[in-house]
Amino acid sequence: MDPMDPIVHLARSNQSSVEEFVLLGFSHVPRLKPVLFVLFLGMFLITMLGNGLIVLLTVVDAALHTPMYFFLRNLALVEICFSLDVVPRMLESLVAGRCISLVGCALQLFLILSCVTSECFLLTVMAYDRYVAICHPLRYGVLMNQRLCLLLAVACWVAGIPVSLLFTIWLFHFPFCGPRGVHHFLCDVAPLLRLVCADTAVFETYILVATVLVMMVPFSLIAVSYGHVLAAVVQMPSATGRHKALSTCAAHLIVVALFYGTACVIHLQPKSSYSPESKQVVSLSYTLITPMLNPIIYSLRNKEVKAALWRVLVCGLIFLYH
């Protein structure tokens, strides 16, 4: 059974009151829309190119066939899926129609929640990988074997589906009998709740609990992992060894800070009592800036990635020359 069938069914059954929504993001700055379109399109292309290169390099270069880069590839794929779900619709709303069907809105929300959950878990697994590499280096190859890495990656991708599907179906089961305007450039929980003409207190309580669990439990595990890493680094006798160990964690820590710094502001406030304009600004950081910066952070701070890029470029030029 297609997991999206319940969403389609419920969205269609709800069309007696509202058949489509209107995304009102950036409607308060109409003169800036052409500039925003060019800016957002450029950031989207950089995001797709950067994350696409990460995927390509970690697949074709044998030196990057390690657990750390395997999980980095999955993180890049999550960013690609997230960007494809959000940005094209946002760009379309800037230059053309801003309407989105109930089914399209439900599908977008489902994918957003799934990608956010998958990224939370992937960042946690990447922290665990660094913990094993630094705290148990002699057993790293045994503990982080290929089978375990594959199982962890599949779990990260699949774990968010049930929860995302549940809350998407639950939200779209409510009657949307008020205004059609969504004060956002995407279908998110908070702006959609403002359009529901029913009591959503129970829903808001459960989704807040789920959000805290999905985000803060992984964050706690990341903190514990890096607590052990820091303790192990302090005990290293060599300054070179300490620097090398910390440098392998620096990029991941920056990405974690960017992700949680913006995601917590957005997803830990599901109630309708919020400023739409302020949330849109934070959402831009999360939907455009963070996915764009992730591959830049990993490539600029990682000699292995830069070396792999040069090797691929040289091989490509040799192939074209011959």
C-alpha cells in the first residue's frame, strides 16, 4: 500500500470546505520578489551542486569509502530531497501562481517532517561514528562495519515516515473552513493550524512532545558522544593527535549548530501564536542557507574531500582529452 494514499484520501475528503491553499510568503514585499527569485534560485543551484558533488565524490572516489563519508553522502541526499521539496514551489510562488492543492500541501508537509527527522538521526549517527573513531580507534573497523552502517542509514531514512505520516493525516483530518491564505512560503504545521476551525489543543500537545523527542533526544546523544570525544582528546599526549581528532569533528559540530539553532526556533513552536514574518526569516535560514552551507563546510575544512575533488576533476579532464 502506498504510504501517501491515506493523505490523498483525507485531503480529498476535506475539499468540501477548502479545495486549495494560497501561499502568502513574501506577499508583504511585492517589489522585492524579482530580486528574491534571483537570490533564492542562485542559492538553490549552489545547494544542488554542492550536495550533488558530495554524493558523487563519496561514490566514485575509493579514498572516501569510509563510514564517515557514507553518512555524509546520506546527509547530502537528505538536503537534496528537502530542497527539492521546498524551493521549487517557493520560486514558483514568487513569479507565478501561489496556489497549492490540499494533496500537494499534505505531501510537502509529510516530506518536510520526514527529512527533518532523518537529518536529526543522521547527525546523531555521525556523532557516534566520530566517537567510535576517536575513543575506540583499534576497534573502529569492527564496530562500524559495512552492514551496521547500512542498517543505521536505512533506519535514519525510514524512522521519520510513521511519525510524519501520522501527524500529516491528523492535521489534514481537521476542517479547514476559514481563510485559504497560508502565511508562509511552505506548508508547515504552525501556519496551517491557524486555518483550522476546530479544537487543536490535543494535536498541538502531541506534536510538541513528538518534536521534543525527535529533536532533543538525538541532540542529547550527540552531546554525550562529543563529551566522550572531548575527554579522549584531552588525554592524548600528542598535540598533533589532538588537533587531528578535533578537526575531524569541527565540520560536523558546525553543521549540528546550524541545524539545531534554526530548527528549534521553527519546530518547537507549533502553536498559532507566532509572528509569520519572523518565522519566515528563520525558515529561510533553515530551508536555503543551511543546506547550501553544509557541503561548503565539509569541503573547505576537509583535505580528503578537496583531494578527492581534484582527483575526479583530473580524471574527468583526462577522459575528455582522450
